[in-house]
Amino acid sequence: MSTAEILLLGDLILDVPEPDHWLAGIAPLTRAADLTIGHLEVPYTTSAEERPGDVPAPGANPAHLDALARAGIGAVSMAGNHMMDCGVPGLVETLAGLARNGIAHAGAGLTLAAARAPALIDCKGRTVALLSYNCVGPELCWAGEAEPGCAYVRVAASDGGPSRPQAELTEIDPASQAAMEADIRAARRHADLVVVALHKGITHVPARLAAYERPLAAAAIRAGADVVAGHHAHIARGIERVDGRPVFHGLGNGCVVTHALAPAQDHPARAAWVERRKQLFGFEPDPAYPLAPFHPEAVNGMIGRLLWHEDGRIEAGFLPIWFEPPGRPVPAGARSAEVADYIARIGEIAGLPPVSLVAERGGYRLG
């Protein structure tokens, strides 16, 4: 048994042709790791069903899951606001595609128990447990006792309406948090390392955390998680330690290339959302990024990195990445220091404790 390298990727959407091309910039990194975990943002399906509740994302080509496997991505979290956009057929086909490729998964299933069950993954002779929770809604995508969908932690909307991505989400439901904590404690009994993925936060806004994010991540750590991996915002967030263990509040985009956010398209709801989100979040996408039209600061990216030593000690840090037009992630190279400074700065602006970053091994370690 020796030190294992585990990488953590943010959101993954590959709904344009040539998926291997879009992953090619980071694939040497993800293939070289002992385990790479990403977040599957949309279903990979031929289903044309559209479930109400959020602006529906189109399903990606199910064959593109093969490209994730070829890039060395061995596990994915699935609990997010778009996973049920193509209905139950979309989920079923996605699960089948992951199984076909031997990609472990957590966070969605045909029942709530299946969605809450951990993925148990062998990593150099030790066991990693992955748990995944949707914290932003919409509630229609959440699993029930006998209803397919996502695992979740309910966070109340300030307007008293249902939990949904465009609402101001404030208070964590105590029973829902307790259920997550119970899942973590149970997974801890079967695993040497527990990773908890939380789909959380405020989209498209730099350097801002919702009030519930830090308390929820801390609750996960104190229940037994070794690391928390956040995503959903489509822009990177800061990093902190809770009881000595790392919390990545937002990994940003892992690889997101899609036509679903193009301003000119035949889908009225998506076209309207393209314009509405500019007004809601106050940004204009760079026209050089038609396949990734996010906030201009979202070009600063990272891949979370864990070095898991034989004695159980974890060194945490990240590999800086950059998104080249029209949206492909690549190692940041000469921009690495700039990206690292950005990650440190946005964390401090959001109220996180300052972090010391030590440059090493092509990336940065939390000092």
C-alpha cells in the first residue's frame, strides 16, 4: 500500500460532438490519478421527456459516458438539479451507461435508499466511500421511498416556496441534515475515506457563499467525512479546513461544453433563461466561449487534489486549470499563479479563513 492520488472534478456536461477532444486537455491528469471523481450534471440519454421544475437541460449523448471512462474518471456524484430533467427514462439510461463503463456513482437511484447509498470504490487496496446530495432543488427531482430521483438535503427558501435553484435558500432542515449525517456515519463503518459531494450554493456569482453552505459542510465533516466537494455554481469557490479536513466549497466547471445556453435556439425556456440569468446575476458572457457562456471569471478553474498517505493522513490542494475558447479545460500552465491567487482571494472575500498555498507537483498544496 502506498500514497494514493485522488482528483476531484466539478460539473461535467458533454452534450456536443467529439467528447474526447473536450476532455483531452485534462485527461493526462485524470488518467494518471489513482481515482478521479467528477459530478455528472445532466442525464446521458436519448430520452426527449422534459420534467418541469427547473429550466430543463437536454440529455447528453449516452455514448459520451464512454469518453469519461477513457479519461480515467472512475466515479461520479449524481445528485444535482438537472439529473431528472429527462424523467425516469433518462435516469435509467444514465445508470445503465455508467454501469457499462464501470463508473461508480452515488446520489441518484430508483428509490431514495438507492440514491442515499454510498458508492464503495477500491483505491490501491483501501476503500473510498462517495456520497452525494442535492441541496438546491427543485424538489420534483428528489427521490422518494419508491420514487426515482436524487438524494437531497432540504434547504428552505426564504419566500416560503419550495426549494429551487433560483430561490434564496437559507435554513437547513434539521431532519434532512440528520439523515445526511446518519448516511455518513454508516459509510464510515465500511470505508477508509469518505467523500461527500454537495450540490450547493449560488450560481454565476463570484466570491459569495450562501449562509447555509459552511454550516452544512461542517456538519458533514463532523459526522465523519474526510473531504467535502462542492459544485453547482459554475464558478470556483474558496477552500477551507474544518477540523483539519478540506472543504472545497465550489470546484466550478470540470468540463462543460453545451449548446443549451446558446442565445439563439429553438427551445423557448432555455432561450429565455439565457437572457434572464444575465439580469439575475449581472454578467455578460465572453462571446469567445459559445459552448461555456459563464461568468467571465469562470475561466479560473481547479481540480481538487488529495494525497492520501498510508497512515491515513491527507494532503489537500488543487491543480489549476484554465478554460480556453470555446470552453475546453486545460492545465493553467503560465497562468497557474494567477489562478491560485484568484482561488485564495475569492475565499477571503467570501469570509473564509485565509489559506496558505504552497506550489508543488504541478499544483498547489494547502499549507
